[in-house]
Amino acid sequence: RCSCSARTMFSSLALRSICALALLHSANAFLPQFAGRVGSSRSNLAMAPRMTMAPTSPVADGGASPFGTGADLQDMVDRAISGDKFHRKINLLGSTGSIGTQTLDIVEYLPETFSIEGLAAGTNVGLLSEQIKKFNPKIVSVKNEETLKELKEAMSGYSGKMPEFVFGESGIAEVAKYGDADVVVTGIVGCAGLLPTVEAIKAGKDIALANKETLISGGPVILPLLKEFGVKMTPADSEHSAIFQSLQGVPPGGLRRIILTASGGAFRDLSAEELLRLCKEDPEFIRKKATTHPNWDMGAKITVDSATLMNKGLEVIEAHYLFGAAYDDIDVVVHPQSILHSAIETQDTSVIGQLGWPDMRLPLVYALSWPHRLKMPYEPMDFAKLGTMTFMAPDRVKYPSLDLSYAAGRTGGTMTAALNAANEQANEMFREGKIDFMDIFSVIEKTMEAHKADLMMTPSLDDIVQVDTWARKKVLELSNK
């Protein structure tokens, strides 16, 4: 079992950073193992001196989102002037989760514009049965055969037309590629969303991407598939939607820098010293606080990722794959109010951003309706009510996850898959009480270090799945030492 104790973590980047504050080591003693590849060269945020490294480059053929080429710009204009009288059929993966329920709120409000073809869920039979009755899907998937029996019992008195029922991983894939749906919303948490997304792309369905792990783990495979099958991928999370919205109308070559904003998560008001002290003195308080977000209503996994700032590190990698930007051109800034959801800087140094109250439905509706602007009943922005917005550099001592993520992204290949899988496993074990907060960073870094020996720069989908499995096992192995 790992411990929050400093004695067990001298080899990890997390401890080296934290111990710097306590003056336990000299300035040169806590350089990360990956120091040559971490941080953004456009800022002065990195805690350690930068070593000589190969310069990072943009994605060779552009990113996954429809941005960056003259053809993308023309397509956006053509769609915009065609009018907003359209209807899109949706296959929804993760219907009973946060993304899923908010997507269904949009469908319910705009029944002339959107309808549901398929639903995939886990084990929440009560909510899923109500969704079936309200939205009349043609196909429904659940976690396993036992859950399917419970669902059929819950639907026993239903007089409407029953959908086709499937279950398991193959069931999710069936929903993803089902019928004549126009778009698939990928609301499944973690790397579990990768294979269904691949199936949806191969079926020619556009992707409203709410599952960041799809690109973080599978970017090297997903990007060529999108081009091969002519599929559009639009971001459905708040930060990347904000970037995507800000890029509308920006000509090819006009993007200079991406600015990702972070709320700072549950520990944003604690100093690194206070966080380390509480990890030692009251680890259960830390565990409880890490699962509560100050601004957003999100699932348990992403809430903990926000507390570690790993969500922002993962979003740096996702931004690279979505928009084709080099890692040197992606910066992170903490913005506690969560009003500026992210921004871009153009070549003339103009900064364009997207602002609004924290509400996940806005990026979801834009991902589904791009490039149209549909009238929605959400609370309008009131700057007088807001009063102030503040920004600050992220504390890389308190949040080693940023440096780990930049390191994985700069390394490339399967390193991002190893990072993501290690984080998912460590995050789950933390929530289950099996490891403590600072152990998350320690086991992730050690897993990345171990993966150097088997790094693959041009992996297949099978390679990525194998690395994902290996990294999870490695975290289990490390946490039991």
C-alpha cells in the first residue's frame, strides 16, 4: 500500500516538487525524470530548468476537429448559411451519467431538432427505464446480462414499442454504430469509450466528443480514421468547445496559441504546504474534499481529476489532437470563477474566448448543432452580476500532473495511453480508499518511466489497448509495494 508519507516517495516527481517547499533538497535534486519534455516553452510556469529537447510540432495533417484548412472553413460557412432547420438523430453513450442526462435535456427541449436512436448505459435501471419511455430509442445497451434482466422487469408494464436490447462491451459498440443516426455523443467515462468511438467512425457517424480519453489514448489511430471515413468530430466539453467556438472564422495559419482555463479544483485555495500537511494528518478529509467540485456538477472520476489538475493535463493532450497545436503553443491558466471557458490567441496577438455561466449543456448543444446557434433557455451572461474575473498561473509544485502530461504528450506514441490508463486506475483506487492523494502522482510517474522500454511511436488500436491494460496492472503492482 502506498503512503502519503514523504519517506516513501523520494523518487517521484510529486514528492520532489512538494519537498522543494520544505527545503528538503537542493534546487537540482528534484528535477523530474521527464524534465526535458515538460512545461510550455511559451510561459515561465515550469518549476524546473528546461533541458535541451527536440521542438514539438503541430499534428502533421491537422487536428481531429473541423478546423485548420480552407476546406474546413468553407464547410463551416456552407453549413452556417444553409439555415438551422435541420434534424439530427443521436446515439447516446452513457445516457444515465452527467453528460447523458444533460444531452437528453437538450433533446427534450428541442424535439424538432434532435431525436434519440440509441441509448447505452451501465446499471442505473430505474433512470434508464424512464429514459426509454420518454425518448423511445430503437436500441438500448446495459452493462451485463443481469442488468438486462432487471431492465426488462422494470419495463414489464410498458405499452410502447420495445427497443432492441443488447449488453456488454459489444452492446455499446452496437449502439454506437446503430442505424441511420447522424451523430454519436460519447459520454462514457475513461478509455472504455475508445472502441465504441472507433465503431461509430467506421459507420460514418459524426462524433460529439465528451470522452477526452478517446483522443488522449487513441489519437494516433483516431485521426487517420476520421479522414478515411469523412467524419466530423466536435468537442462537447466546456474547455475544448470554447476553443472550437473561438476558432470559428479564424483562417488557416491564424492560430498562435491555445489558452486552457482551469477552475483549480477542490484544493485551489490550499497552499502546497497545507495540502501536504493535510495529506499526512487527515487523508480521509482530503479524499472527501477531492470528490467535491467548487463550480461544476460532474461525475466522480472527473471531479478527482480536477482536484489533481490531471483533467487539465489530459486536456492539453486532447487540445493537441483536436486542433493540431504544438505543445509549445498550449498554455494553462487557473481561473477560479469558470466564466472564461478557454481562449485562443491569433497571430496578431488578439485573444478570443468564450464566456458563460458554468453549464455543460451549452458545449453539448454546440457540439450537436455546429456551426448553428440555437435559442436556448439558459441564464444570460450578466457581467455586472459577475463583478470580477481573476487569473493565476497553476502551481506546478501542488499539481505535478501538468508536468507529467506535457511530458507524455511530448514523448508521443503510446506514452499518452500509459499516462491515461495509469491515471484512471490510480483515480479509482484513491476513490476506493486504497491509496492516498499524493500516491496518484507517484504511481503515474513510475508507470510512465517503466513504459519507456516498450514505447511505440506508431501504434495500432490493439497496441493501445494492450498498453492500457499493462498500465493499469502496473499501477496495481506499484501500489502494493
